[in-house]
Amino acid sequence: MGLDDIMAGLYLEGKTPTDETAKEMIDRLEEKKNFIPSSERVRRHYAYVLLREYKSYIKNRAGNGDRKGF
């Protein structure tokens, strides 16, 4: 399971792009044995990037007629 699958799952669960959602993405990636650096500074930056990508994912899904009310 990769990032696309994780974002799709979060989207279907109705998760909005928040700091908690970013933490959940990181946790799910780690569960699937993806390497995430332990540095807090790097993790914060990674969370920021994940949120930006998740926002883009939501926008693209909504643009394709898939409305979830975000």
C-alpha cells in the first residue's frame, strides 16, 4: 500500500487535510514499512508536504465530479 492508496482511504473516510490527518498518513506509511526519518524537523516538513499533496488529491477528486463535501 502506497501513498495513493492511503490518500484514497482517508478521502473515503471523509478525512479533511489537518495536522492530525498528516500524522495519520505518516503512521500508515510507517505501518507499511516505508522509511520516515526520526528527526522531528524532517517529520514536520514531511507532514507539511503530505498535507499539500492531500489537498491537491481532494481538489482533483472534486474536479472529477467526486464530491465529498470538503
